[in-house]
Amino acid sequence: MKKRHTAVMAAVLLLVGGAQADLIDTTMDLTLEQSGMAGELAGPTGGEHMYGYTSTFWLLSGPTWDVVSPAGVSGYDNSMVLNFTNFQYASYAVLGPSTSTLDIEDIAEDVEAGSAAVFLPGDPNTDIKQFAVESGKSLSIGWDVQTVVNHNPVNPSVMVAWNSMPVPGPGALVLLGVAGVMPLVGGRRRA
């Protein structure tokens, strides 16, 4: 019984301390929307982004925004910079309060609940997110446009970061299998 308990505990520790998958060269779908009068008139923009590279997305009227990943935010498994320098970003706050919402779908691994954050470049300690919803392989996160514009009106940008759910290592799965078989083997000896 003690051997089984030890094997189960070892497997649990390996599961908890499992490694994260590497997102480099995986694709995900991004959608950016602005709330408020100007945002609703402009509509959403986005598309497919390959993690580890730079992507540029266009509005029909011409402005563009860039995504660079990974951004290397300390303490986070995954991160990206959204650069709004060519997006006429300040115009979204002219008609009143406005929120940017980034939806990320089809991430190659599950997002850890409660881990998502938004930072201003140069200030990776102050999370400016207004809300975040993490669900499986998707993430929706929002922040105030005016806060970003006030921080840097010439080159407004944000860093979006999140952690991944641990992926069980092969050793953990083997130990769980062994722990499950041990009672059967022990039972046969007693019979």
C-alpha cells in the first residue's frame, strides 16, 4: 500500500510541475475591437497570427496595427506586443470612453485561468486590464484606450501576457498507470 501511495504522490507532483508546450510556430486567431462610438464605426480587425513572428492587420479604411510575439514578459509563459503606432489609436477615445478588446482563439494549449494581464511597455508591474476571460484554448482581454494613449501618444502599444496550463510529462502518465496497476498485482498475490 505504501508503494502505491508513493507512486501516486510522485505522479501528482509531476502533473503539477509539468512543462508548458512551446507556442513558437503555432497559429492562433486574433480579433481586436474597440467599444464606444468611434470603435463601433470602425469595426473589428484581425486574422491569423503565427506565434514567434510579426503580423500586421488592417482596417478597411487603412490604419494598421502590429503584433510581435513573444514579448518576453517576465513571469509569463506567453506574451505579445500590440503596436498601435499606425492605427490612429487616439481617435478611438475622442468621442468618449473606449475599450480595446483582444480575442485570441485556437491557442495551441489551454490558458491558465486568472493569469492574463495587460501591461504598458516600460511598466511590466502594473496590470491595466479591465477584464479577462480565459476558457480552454481562448482568451478575451480588454483595456482602456485612453490609458494607453496617455502613456505614449506617439507610439501607443500594450503587452498582453498569459500563462499556460501545465502539460503532464510522460513520466507522470507512466507513474499514474503503474499506481493504478499495483492494486491488481497486490490483489493477485493475496489470492
